[in-house]
Amino acid sequence: MKFELTEEQELLRQTARDFLAAESPMKSVRGVMERGDPYASDTWERMSELGWMGLSIPERYGGSGLGPIELSIVIEELGRALAPVPFVPTQIAARAICEGGSGDQREKWLSAISGGDLIGTLAFDEPHAALDLALDAASHAAPDAQVGVLAARDAQGWELSGSKWFVPDAQVADLLVVTARSDPREPEIGMFAVPRDTPGVRIEPMISMDPLRKLSTVRFESVRVPESALLGGAADAAGALRRTLDFAMVAICAEMLGGAEACMETSVAYAKQREQFGRPIGSYQAIKHKCADMLFQVESARSITYYAAWALGANREEAGLRAAMAKAYLSDAYRSVSGENIQIHGGVGFTWEYDCHLFFKRARSDEMWLGDGVHHRERVAQLLAI
């Protein structure tokens, strides 16, 4: 079976690369970081003008109706440039609404996302092993190992109580898609669309390794939302979340792929121009082998990421397995390639002036987002009934 990008997809890649080279060079990325800006708002606005926000959103809601492969192409280029924009969290929130939302909910939220008027994020992680839920949508694990945020129904709607940790870009998100349980004794969960400015929502910035992606703790202190906040009702809520998480993992993998590719290319370029003992260091076997290993990891990462994106877009039964395989591999590969990038640069690779550390920090951040390699290898084993 032969997989390669179409002419239109290659054009999308080149357009994205050229745009980010002009609008988000590393000097601008560092400027956002040094000023402490939450994200690059100018870049975000220009991305919106290009229609990227609605790339995978159905046309009836103002999007382009393209699939996970096209979205992965754009995200890969964003990861390659370390663009400081809340694109991936917003796309994950949009997918949650696509998967679980009713017609009215989709019309309300997806149209705003497509137009670039709304930033979203998924509030999923919790202090007490909420990721156990991600192993299997039909998990029968003890309820206390599941989602801890509770949603109590009343005559006016729902009351949410609890906390979410490591929520990306929550400080700038207009909409939080929150996972919660209506019964602490049962594992069934639902997803709720909660505007950030809802009374009782408290966002506390966290100190994180990656200075270009802000993380927060989000506390829900008796937050009251209407009945319409529950995405799609209770029907297939676990399945909608499972599909959303599969989509999220593919999106994160695409970002990691772009970053790993940038690290490899930077290392090769440096190895060609840096001389030691009168010769480019790339002529020495130790450096050659490191670069060759990096190429192997990047190309393997590309294959598994785009296969997972294809399976997701084709609604293949294996999509969840492929997403888990991709996240398991990319989590390790990006960390390894970004680490070798520092090693090939030698002493200067550890300095603030070089960009190596920024990619390494993003690699570690993405590695832990929705589960590291160990977690997803366990999920692969479970899906294969090993």
C-alpha cells in the first residue's frame, strides 16, 4: 500500500511553511516568550484569515470540511516553527463538539471557532489518574480512578465541582470542554461546554517546563451551567470522548513530528558547518550515526502519524490503536531527537541563545500531554488483548 500526499496537500504544506517563516520566525517566537505574552495574537489573526481555524470543521459550520491528514499537515508545520498559538487545544475542543454536540451546539460553537472568534481547550487531566479512562471507553475500573469532577443535575441544569490540571491555554480560552461524571459511583462521563467567564470558574497559572505553552489548573467551584451545556446528552458520551482523545493524540503527534524534523535539520546543518580539528564535525562517524538515527526516527514518526491520521479520517476500527501506537512512538522519538540535537551542538546547545532547549522543552511537554509512551504502550497491549 502506498501513502503519499496529494498535490493539493503538498501545496497546503508549502503554504503553511512559507506563512510561518514570514509571520512566526524564531525571533518573533522568542519575543512572545520574553514578553510573557500568552500567545502570538497577530499570528493567530492572520491564521484565521487563511481559514485554518475551520480546516477540519464541516462546511455547514463555516469550515473547510477537510480531514485529519490536512489538519496534521498544518499542525506539523506549527510544531516545526514552535508557533506560540493555541491552535491544537482549539482544534481538540472543536473535535469534542463535533463528536458529542447536538446540531444547535455545533452551530453555536463551531461557527465561532471557524471564524477565529473563539479559542477553546479540553479540560481533561486530573490529579488522580484521570488518564485511566483513556485506556478503554468501556473501562470497568473503580470509579475513584476515573474522572473526579462531578456534575450534579438540578432544575436549572448542572452544577460542576472539582479541578482539572495541566489545561493548555486555559488563560486565553473562551470555551472549556470539561469532562465530568454525574454519579460518583459510576464510571459514565459526559462532556460539558463551559465558557471561561462562567461564575465559579477559577483559572490558576501553573509553572510549566515549556514557556511557549501555558498550563493552568482550572477549579470549578459550584459552577452552574444550563442543560444545554452537556454535549449531545448522555448517549454515547464515553464513545464521543474516546474518539476525541484519539483525534487529540494524532494532533499532538503531528506537532511532535514537526518539532523532531526541525531538530534533525538543525543538527545536520550545524554538523556541516561546525569544524573541529580542521574538519566539519559531520565527517566524524559518531556524529554521522547520530544524524542517521535521527532521520530514521523522524521518518518512522512521519509514517505512523499519517497512518493514524488516515485511519481516523477513514473511520477505521483500528483508529484508536493506531493513535495509541503513534503517541507511544512519538513521545519517545521527539524526546530522543531533541536531546541529540543538544548533544550534536555540544556546549552551545545548552545555552539560552540557541533554540535547542526550546524544542527539548516542547518535546517533554508534548510527551506527557494525554499520556506518555509507557501509558500508550499499555493501551496498545489492552487493545490487542495481550
